[in-house]
Amino acid sequence: MESLDPLLEKRLAERRDKGLERTLKIARPGLVDFTSNDYLGLSRSPELFESILAHTSSPQPNGSTGSRLLSGNSAAHEALEKKLATIFKSETTLLFAAGYNANLAVLSSLPQRGDTILYDELAHASMKDGARLSLAKRLNFKHNDLHDLEQKLKNAQGQIFIAVESIYSMDGDECPLRELTLLAEKHNAIIILDEAHSTGVMGHNGNGLAVSLGLQDKIGVRIYTFGKAMGIHGACVAGSKRLRNYLINFSRPFIYTTAISHHSVATMACAFDYLQQNMPLQTMLRERIMLYTKSVADLPNRTFSNSAIQTVIFPGNEVVRQVALSLQQKGFDVRPILSPTVPTGTERLRICLHVYNTEEEIARLTHELRTLALSGVMNNG
Ligand SMILES: Cc1ncc(COP(=O)(O)O)c(C=O)c1O
């Protein structure tokens, strides 16, 4: 321990000196939630809680006891995978404990040595980490820039994989999926689409962007996550029977881990049933988003987004930190996103909207944002 701690402290101190030390905080009670990913309010739904309780009350194994390839598989796991395949209009799905694991599983195992992974520069860390584990060459392209992507497609070698998200987690903007599928077709590239922030909030029964545009068959691999709008935890990969079979055979993050528990399986099934019975939640969320975007339409430095993720740029880590603090003191749970998580100069407040944010709360927040914008704080970074 004695020789380890000074080593760790040196690196932590470097971080601290740059003002970038991360610490865990417990959300202060009573603040209005403009930060969580619980867009549809499912994580706090008493009805969903009751439904999960009812479906997990009969005796069942407390844990799954092993990898899916050993003792961890069950009829319940496979039934849920079939149910999700119907929702996501895919031949099959394969369950994962989290979106992070699912992305790691896909990107580390599909692209091989000699292949190329082209990923959007703003793609989630889990896609980038998966790509790092693969032996393929990896290159990023400018965010949502199909021209830059095409230049890179022309020079790419081997089988090309394009990794993108439906809704980007930091800007809340949408991927130009239709145009992307045409480009991928032209260059014989396979699209890997992370639907983390569209699962639940877009499409029939929450089936996301690709299915709502009818593009599911043009996309090789789709990843859906359940820790955001579905209000619970977990993920699945949707695609062909062969894709599922391939991951079962070659994907180490699938093979070498304990299967999700029966409790988690039941929770996932209940969350999708609940959403199916409460589809007006999507409309309620859209109304909240429109209310917010209308009230900030004239605000300088807001990024353009139609999703539940909205941002206002306050350049400079210290500036954005102070802005977030002042809003927290006024009762809003909003968090700053600092560089290097986002590029320097684009440090921002990330504001997430939810069905349970009232009109009055949105009006108060946007009023405060406007006051801050007009006070000139944005230009002092
Ligand atoms: C775009 C995106 N993909 C994947 C993940 C990881 O999903 P999970 O939180 O289920 O591990 C996240 C969540 O942070 C995300 O925003």
C-alpha cells in the first residue's frame, strides 16, 4: 500500500491542479431534476415498482449462478430476448448487464485485424473503449459530418464498420441516419448504432430511431440500453441470428461474465410492458422539450437539439462550474460538463428534460438561464 498510494496521489494531484478531479456526490434532496436520464419518469414510477414486485415475489434464484454459456442461462432470459426482438424488429437480441458491456462486446469482437472502425468523434466512451480492444484500425470522423466520413471511407481498408449514436449524449443532437445508411451502402460498410438515448423515448413501444425510420434492416448492429428512459438497468444487442451466434462464440465481454439475474430479467420485461401501456409519456416528454426549446430559442450559445438532452455553452471550466453552482443554489439539479469530456471552449450545462418537470419549473430554469446569459458570464471564460 505504501508504495502504491504516493504513485496514485501524484496522478490525482495532477488532476486536482487542473481542476478536473472527479468526486462522487449524492444528489441533494429537494432539487428539481434537470440532470438524470430518467426522461419518462420510469425509475420513479410507483406502478412500475408494484409490477416488478409482483413479478419477482415468487421464489426464484437470487443470482444467475454463472455465465450464460454455463449455468446462467434460463428460459426467462431467452423469452425476454424474444420479446425484445419483437419490439426492436430484429431477428434476435442478446442481453447484457449494461450498455457499456454491450458496446464493448460488439466493438471488440466484430472488427478484425486489417479492418477499419470509423467512429463519430463524439461517440460514447464505451464504443471507443471497445474499438481500442479490437485489433482493427480505428479512426474518428468529425461529428455528424458525412463529407468527412466519406473521405475516410474512401481510404479505409478491410471490412469497414461505422460506429454512431442515434442521439448524442453530450449535445442531444440526432445522427443523420438515412443519409448515413446510403453512404454505408455505397462503401459496403457496416453500421453499428448505439440507441442509448433513443430507447424508450422514440418509436413505437420505445423501439428507437432506426425502427421509427424503418431503417432497421440497413443497420448491422443496434445497441439498446435500459438505464436511461426505461428507468432500470441493462442492455441488448439487436440483429441477425448469426450476429447473436457470433457474439456468443467470440465476444469475451459476453462469454466471461455472470449472466444477469432473474430479478433483472423480470425488471426489464416489466419496464417494456409498462411503457407499452403508457405510450402517451412520449408525447408528454415532447411537449416538455418544445416548451423548453421555445423559451430558449433566442438564447445565445445554446446548441440545437430536439431531444430531451439540451445544452447551453458557457466556455471555461471554472465559468461553467460557477454557473451550475448558482443554479443549484436556486434549487435546480443541473451539472456542468467540463473539458476534456467536451472540447475546450464548449464547456456546457447539460440540461435533461423529463415528463415530471412542470411548466413552472421549466419557466423558472429558462428565466435563470436567460439572466445568466445576459449578465455576460458566457463571454468571460
Ligand atoms: C451513448 C451511450 N452509450 C452507452 C452508454 C452506456 O450505457 P450503460 O449506462 O447502460 O452502461 C451510455 C451511458 O452513459 C451512453 O450515453
